[in-house]
Amino acid sequence: MASGCTDSMIVLDPKGPIGEQQKDLILLSTLLCLIVVVPVLIMTFVIVWRYRDNKANKAKYKPEWEHNTKLETIWWGIPILIIVTLAAITIKYTHMLEPSRPLASDKKPITIQVTSLDWKWLFYYPEQGIATVNYIQFPEDVPVKFLLTSDAPMNSFWIPQLGGQIYTMSGMAMTLHLQADEPGKYFGSGANFSGKDFASMIFTAEATSQEQFDKWVSGIKSTQPALTADGYKKLAMPGVSEVQSFSSFPIGLFEQTVTKYSAGHNHGGQASSFTDKSHEGHGKEVAASKTVTKQEGGHDHVGQH
């Protein structure tokens, strides 16, 4: 019977350092709470049974209470100690698991820019110059720096086995660092209600070897079409989507998505989150990107961050 719950327990089967620490926090908090919950539940049933009314009950009703310092100390002291302990643990883990804090590693992080749309996920690889829809791939044991925004209603980016969720909001660029410790395909989804097809906002996050990742990037660059400015406009229209891949995309498209909703404010703990390195061989995309930006606001925002 328990096998039917396997998929719903993936939070407790972490595959990365952040997910592992969050699992420890969940279990520790649960155990501390059970110190109060279990005795209270047991005492509730015992008291209800012990003092139930029945025909054989001849005890006199004496509604007089007597103070007991020892008992008062126990039932007030233990909950207070647990609350203080939980507060200390929460403060510690809040700083440890700050989403914008880079992960300790001797390997260079890979950057993936994330845009939540209606009702799909669009991913840019600024260093590799490719883009994907509803699918991401990255090397195992390599930190992944996610930069997240939204070109649709607010949503929440979540890969349960790698770490907790973080909101994607228009006009903001959030930062999230995750890592997969072993190869595998991990379930990802939008964890926020965002319209009639919000349940279709799922994606696969696959961790592979560095060689497989490089081969995957090369395959996309040699076989898949480019994502143009007009193509992005069509993709951003409300609707579900299958997995797609693009060999290139307009430079600064992620930055334009952020700045078209705000004056360039950045959230998530880093003032220079955007990656503005030029992609070789993308002259046409740069021109397209500038054209789109000028049409929307009359100014060229490419590379301003």
C-alpha cells in the first residue's frame, strides 16, 4: 500500500546538498514537535476514557483546583524550550540555505536563466548560447546558478529533490543555487497556482556527466532552430508546450524580460546577477534583441546590467 506514495515522498529523497540540508531541517522540526504532540494526544485519550461518565460512577463533583508548581513547570517549560530550540534552528538554517548564497565547490558553476510563462518554462544557457523549453540538463556535482524571472503571473520554481521552491516574479531577478550529487532525471514543476493550465507547468531536470552535457549542447547547436524575437513572442502567448530546444536566442532576452516590468531592480542578493557575455556568431540575434527593446520602450537596454 505504501508503494503508491513513492512519488509524493521525493522531498525526503534528496539528491543534492541543499535538498539534504532541507530534509534534515524537516525531520528535526518534526521530531521536536512530536515531543509535545504525542504526549498530548495520548493524554487526551487517557483523560477522556478515565473520566468518562457512566452509571457506575459514584464520585462526587468537586470543581476545586489546587495549584501544582511541578506540573505547571513541566507543561509550560517543555513547550517553551522546544520553541526556543526551533527558533535557533530556524535562524541557523535560514542563513545556511539562503538561495542566493553560492555553493562551496572547486568547479565553476553553470548559469541557467529561467523565465516562467503561461504555462511553460523557458530556460536560457547564456554561456552555451542555447535555450530549452520544459527541460534542462546540467553536469552532476557542478553547482547550478539559476537566475529567475517571470513574463506571466507569478509562479514558483521547484525541483523537490534538489532544493526548495523560489518564486518567479515579473520585474525581479531572483537567484537560486542548486546542485545534483548524482546522475538522474529529477521532477520539476511550478508550485504556484497561475491559471487554468498551471498543472501542465512541469519540466525535467537531468543531471549527466560533463561529457554527456557537452554532447547534448553540441547536438542542439547543430540540429535545432534558433529562437528569434518573433518566436519568443509566440512562445510567450498563453498555452502549454512540449519540450523544445533552440540553437541560439537573442542576446539580452532575459534582461529585457526583467526590465520591461521594472526600472532594473534586482532581487535575490546579487546586484550583478545578469550574464551579459556575448555569444559568438549571434550578430543577428543581437540586432533582433535591440530592435525588440527599442520597439517596446524606445531605448536600447541590451547589456545595461
